[in-house]
Amino acid sequence: MTSLNPVHKKDNLRLLRRALRLTQKEFITRFLSAPDGTPSMSIATLSNLEAKDGPRLNEVIFTVSESLSIDSMLFSMPPEEFVEKIHILLPDNTGREKGESNSGKRGSINQLLNRLTMYFAERIFDKTLKKGDKIESDRVLASKLEVGRSAIREALKVLDVLGMIDIRPGQGTYISNNESSFFIIPLSWSLFLNGSQIDNIIEVRNLMEVKAAFLATGCTNEESLDKLYDISHRIHKSYIEKDFKEFLNADLEFHICIAECSGNQIIYSMIQTISNLMRHVSGSGMVDEKQLQEIYDEHQKIYGLILAKDAEGAAEAMTEHLKNSIVRYNYR
């Protein structure tokens, strides 16, 4: 019999939100807003509930459970069991194709992603596939892996987000032009499928970010350095104009470009993958001008130290920036 424990509630709430593909803002709009659209909870409060629990956690769970017509006790299940049942809990699963409910029993989404990754990787190894090649249709893949087409399509969307494949509407699906992704990305994507591991992958990413800043001070690639300059200019412009959306986009690109300047392809690929995926699984908690200024100042310091080729200083500045970011971004 499944062991229920209230300590799992916060993790399962986060897992459900991600299964619904909702940012925290969208989640609040859908479940935690008054009839006139006024939110009954802030993003910061929801972020704290998902990360640390809190007095309003049960209130949120009861409200969501009632809205989705599910048993609130399910949120006390161990996260790994809760994930397995998400496809049953979500109401939009009623229209699944024939046979897909049976295929779902054969394994969770992480198992299917692993099978697809290995399927493509093996064909790259034996040279029946190469970068840029078109892959089989979802119908063919579903038949070969003995799962439903909808499950295959969902898994392919994840691999597209990870940069392993390129889905081109109306044309088909292609292996990424950087086929090395198949041998780097599996180290990170599986952790994201289990919400309880988010802190671990953030820790790994932060270690790589600090090393990337250290190595970037030795960059001699003019194209990469020019790109870093352009991104820094965009950060400055969006800061002056208080353009939060552009600032956040440039913030993401700033970190990825520093990884590129490191000259280490593994670090670059891992940071690019992790950063892009984190953007998809959670929204940002940065909402005020004070935080905007803090990040701007920290970026300027990092950029200046990289240009000055101060490796130790750049690493220390990045460490401080990431430490401060933990309390600014709800997914860190």
C-alpha cells in the first residue's frame, strides 16, 4: 500500500504545475484568482510554498484538487509515484488515443525519453543517422517503441526543447546540427523530470557557471567576445528602459555566452541545456526595479572582470551573483 506523507505535498504541487505546463503566474491565474481576475496569492508566496511549505499549502492543494476533481490526499504520495499517476490525474488525458493508456503502464515519461535518446544515439554511433538528418515519423517511432503516438509526440517536444532534435512544423523532425547533444544532454534532462532533484541540478549548474567565468577570461575568440559585448549592451539598454522581458532574455543569453567564451564545449552545452530548460519549467520571481538594478550591477562587474582577464575575480563575482540569484529566481 502506498505510504502517504504530508512532507511530499510541496514537491507534488510543483510537479503538477509543471505537468500542466504552467508558469507560477499562469498557475495563479488559473487556480488562485478571484472571478474578476484578481490573484489571491503572489508569485513569491507560491514559490515559497513549492520550495519550503507554508501555512497556505493545504489551502492551495484543496483549491486545485477541487478544480481538477482529484483527491487531495494524492499530494501526500511519494513524488515518484505521484509522477506516474499524473497522466491519470489530468483531465485533458481523457482523449488519448487507443492503446496509449496501456503503453503508459510500460514506463513513465523519463523512461520513454531515455529510450528515444538511446535509439537516436545508437543510430548516430552506427552512422545510419548524422546531424541534420530527418528522423522517422511519430507513427513509425510509436510502432517501433510500442507506445502511443501522443506519448511519442510529447517526448519529442521535450527533446526539441533540450536541443537534441529540431521540430520543423510542416517539414518533419530532424537531428540537431550539434549531434554531440545526445551524449551530453542525458546527464541533465533526467534530473528535471523529478522535481525533488531541482536543487541538485542547480548546484551542478552553478559550479559550471563559476568555472565558465574563470575560463572566459582567457577567451581569444573575437566572435564570441563581440557577442558578449552585444549582449551586455542589450542588458544596459533594457535596464535603462526598464524592459523586464528583454532584460531577462538578455540575462539568460549572458550566462550562455560566458559559457561559450570558456572554450569548453561540454560546459557550454550543459549550461545552454540547463538554462533553456529551466526557463520552460518555471517563471521568474524577479519583479521589481531593485532586483533589476542588483542583477545589472552584478553583470557589469562580471563582464568587466572578464575583459580585464581577472580569472579569480570573475569566478568570485559569478559566485556572488549566483548566491544572490537563489533568492531572486523561484527556480533557483
